[in-house]
Amino acid sequence: MNALSGLLAWLLHMALMLASAPLLIGLARKAKARMVGREGPPLIQPWRDIARLLRKQPVVADSTSWLFRAAPMVGLAATIAAAALVPSFALGMASSQAADMLVLAGLLGLARAVLALAAMDTGTSFGGIGASREMTFAVVAEPALLLVVFTLALLAGTTNLDTISNLIVSGVLGLRISMAMALVAACLVAIAECGRVPVDNPATHLELTMVHEAMVLEYSGRHLAMIELAAALRLLVWVSLILVIFAPLGIAPRSEQGGALIALLWARGVVVWAVKVILVGLILAAFETTRAKLRVFRVPELLGAALLLGLLAAILLFVSQGFAAELVTGGGG
């Protein structure tokens, strides 16, 4: 893409991400309700809740510091920055040069860390419990994510999302067992990062089981609206990340041409991306309906499985590439 096309694609991408994130939450809630025989809330109910919270004045405890007030804004800004880096319907956007998986992991980690610090800043027992659980899970989830990044870097020779997706679309990388292991590991990490069942239940307020909800229990008004929007956007970021790496079928490729052709490719890419996100939302709803939340002390075991899969994927790919290089060297000798 040229500079203007890349900028237009990026602007459309950001509009789609910000508008669709609460709708994905609404789709999951609606599907889960229908699966258990209830009508369920409308798809746009998350947007209604965010708009209602934005009209309310936040209530802040006198014992909190500036960190408590700044955490929602910092968390939302970091999540929006992460969303700007993950391609959705097209490659070669204006942010493609900065779309590095290590940068993405750092931004998502920043959003998580600042919210955990704000939860402890309140001095309440619930905030401390939620923050400690969140960071305990992150101790295992982040190494698993880094192993997935390492596997993709070994395979593609880069950590740039745009380049990795372009190589997969072109068929250069092919089908590999290590990619399947990395996919499962990435899905498990995404469930933990987004606080979904079986790691956490976003619909519960039981004191002994809360993780994310315990950290945001003291927030209200526009602060809570920013946190809810950031949580919804985080889920969509992870869904788009998994889709662009492991299922990039239908994404608009890089193209130097403009006019009607690029518009047609973008339109196809938007439709395919929307269909894939809807399918993932329905799969997520079915998975959460048929699974119960794990006990807190069992969650590290689940994330340990993701860590093991990521490690096996990296080792298998490393060994296979070394073996192939030895064959080529021996054949050349």
C-alpha cells in the first residue's frame, strides 16, 4: 500500500475495532443466554452500559492516590495502542512497521499492571486479592506468550505481525505441528488475559472467586466505563491476533494499487473478518456454557499446560530446522 491507502486502512481498522469490541461482548452474552434457554440482553447492551456510565460522576475514596484516577485512562490508552498494532481486515496498514508482537505484549502487560497497582491503592481486601491473583496468573501466562512469540520468530524470522501473516497467507510457511501447539497455547493465554471461563467469570461478583472484577470493584462512573471498554477491546485484540496469525484467510494483502481494486479487497476483508469474529464469539459462548470455572489454585496448572505447549513448539521447530539444515549441508557436501 502507499502511504495514503495505509493511513485510510488504519483509520477504518481503528473504527472497526472500537465499534465492534463491546458488540463482541454482547454477542457472547446473547449466545450464552440462548444456549441455556433465556432471551438474553440485546447485542448493543454493552454500549448502552458504557454510555450510561459515562454520564455518571465517579465516586473516589479519599484514601486513594492519583494512581487510582489515572489507571483507567492509562489502561484504556495502552489497550487502544495494542489494538492499533494488530491487523484486522488488511495488511500493510500505516501501523504495520510498529506491529511487533513484543511491543504488543508490553502494552497489554502495562494495562494489566497499572490496573493491579490501582486495585492495591484502594487498600481494600478485595482489591488486594484480585491484584495478587491477576499477577500470579501473569507470571505463567507471560512466559507462555513469549514462547509463542519465539516460535513464530523462529518460523518467520521476525516478530512483526504483518510480515508473519503475509508469509502464512502466501503459503511459504506451510502447515506445521509447532503452529498447532502455538495456537492452543495462545488460546489458553488469551482466556487468562481476558478473564474468561474457566480462568475467571466476568459475570460473577462472588468474593472468593473474583479476579478482574475484584480489582475494579471500587470504580464507578466514567472510570468504570473506560475499564469496561478496555476489557472489551482487549478481548477483540486477542481474537484478532489469533485470527491474523493462525487463520489469516480472506485478509486483504499488501497492494500498491488503488482505486476500485483495493476498495474491493478491503470490503472482502472486512466481511471475512466480521464473520470470523462472530464465529469465535459463538465458539467462546459455547465453551463457557459447557465449562465451569476452575478453582483459583488450579488455574496455574492450566497456564502451565500453555507454557509446556509453547516450549514444545519452540523446541520441535528448533530441532526440525537444525535437522533440515544438516541435511542441506550434508547434501551440498
